Amino acid sequence: MKGEFAILFWIMSLMGEGIEGEGWNVQRADMAGQVTISSGIVQFDGQNWGQELRVTRTLDRWKRFNPVLDFSITEKGGAWLGLGLYQQFDFEIAGVPAFAGFSFAPGVYMPGGDVDLGFPIEFRSGVEFGVRFRGGWQVSLSYDHRSNGDISPVNPGMETLQLRVSKAFN
């Protein structure tokens, strides 16, 4: 999984504010003021490597995107701090309010006692699917990839699978 999520993010950015069909619609959401806390499994070289805790703050909408400030830390002390873009599309499945989210964020990675990813600049791109609740709460499952995009000869990459809980504070 190298750049597929980044490509998916940019393809989804081409979508307008929404699309409708007979009995269905998908709408681009403004997620300003959202705070997300997530935790999950770090995968490296195809193996479960440890746990990660992540906090994301979604900022005021800019064009089709919500900028995000993102921080994560692994149980082995690897930390990542990024500033990027997030886009979310809301829809319903059998009457259940759901969503799909797409993110892309360059950031700085400090390995601590964790994996050396080859370069301090690492790009994190991912996808999440979840359910929306009243009061601005959301619960989702996300999968993302982090690598330096081959700007360094050493580029092993790292993935995370996380359970995310979000709340919009507007």
C-alpha cells in the first residue's frame, strides 16, 4: 500500500458538494470544530507492531476541505505531527446515517524507540467509514498509510488500523 490512499483522496476531491440519485444522496460535510480521538494497531512490514493513540482537530472549512491538525504517538515512543486536509461525505445505508472520510497530511515523524521510517517528513493518507449520531458524535474505523513518498532512499512505510470517536464542537 504505497500511494493508493493519497490518490483516492485527490480523486474524491474532484467531487462537488454532493450527488443525488433516485432514493439516495451523498453530501460533502463541513466538519469544522471536530475533535477525534482514536486508538489502534500499528502495522510494520506486514506485522502487528504495537499500539498508537491519535488526536485530530478539524479546523474551519477551506474550499472543499477541512484542514486538520493531527498528532499521534505509539507505545514505543514514535510521534507524528501533521497539518493536512480532510474531506467527509455523508450518506445513509438502510436509514442509518453513515459517512466516508478521506485524509491527506504531510507531517514530521520522530521515531523515538519505534521504527525508523527513513526521513523526518512523512505523508499520512487514509480512509475511514463510520456511523453518525445525534449531537455531532461519530464512530468509525480507519485505515491509513504513512511513508515519505520516496523522497528518501529508505521508505519502509507504516500502517494503522484504528477505532475513532469524533465530536463536533461548534
